[in-house]
Amino acid sequence: MTLSATDNVRIRALTEDDADTVGQIWAAARAVAYAGIVPDEIARRPGTALSEGLGASLAQPGHFGMIAIEGDESLGFVVAGPPDHDDALGDAEIYLIYVDPNAQGRGVGRLLMRHAAERLREDGARTLFLWALRDNRSGRAFYDRLGGSVVREVWSEKNKNFLIVYAWQDLDALIERTR
């Protein structure tokens, strides 16, 4: 039997106690993925910008977070739930998904997507969407491999860049692609 890169990775619910760890992963992943795409003050925003608001995000009705851990090392996280804005393009939304740069390419993102999609499906969702930076090639390649389709592009004054929306019209098909 061949072990996959994620065989020793476990997924558990994200809690407010994980805020600092999640903030560190978020900051490290953004610094790498967004370098040269957005202004440095955005790409290198400190993790406290996320960690301070994590509890409020998880307290939203139906929202949840999951963290991937191997041993005592946190590898990545996802925050998802029902859309909470008017321009929703599906039943559910991935608000954040980030993997530590040192853990990328090992299947951690795929594992997080599967667990989040399964949870969303259990909660009754049938479709899913997420926002991404248009020029984030590594992120886009990941979403493309998972069968996502670009359904919208808009300018973001906040990010000083174009954002795109990836959508999956069949959550069950996404779950299958992540196995």
C-alpha cells in the first residue's frame, strides 16, 4: 500500500484558539501567492488582520472553519458557509482557503476543499463559489484542477486588482474530484 502525502494529516474544527496560527498561515501564503500581483501593503498584511476577525466570522450562522494538522504542525485552513452578501453565485461560499507555503503541493488544499464541500453538502448546499485574484496563477490552477469555472470578473478597489469568481454547479462532482 502506498501512502499519500496527506495520510498523516487530520482535519479538525477551527476554533478561536487557532486565530494566531491561522493568521500566520494566511500572512505567509498571501506573501508568496500575491507577490507582484497586489501592492506589498496588501500582500504582506500582517496575520493579525485576519486573526482578530476570525471569531466573528465563525460566529455567523452556518459558517465554519477547519484546520489541517500533521503532528503538531498546522498546515492550512478553510472557512466556509452560506453566502452572506447579495451577489452570491451559489448556495455556499468558501471565504478563505490557505495552505502554508511549506506544505503546498502535498494535497492539503484538496483535503481541505473535500472536507469543507462535504460539510456544506451535509448542510444542504448543492453549489459552491469563491472569489480569487485573477492573476494568482497557482490558486487558479488549483481551482481549475478541481473543475471550477470562472463565472465573473470584477475590479476590486480594496485589493487594487481584478477578482474572479470560481463556481462549482455540482457540489457532489467537486467532492468526487477531491478524492
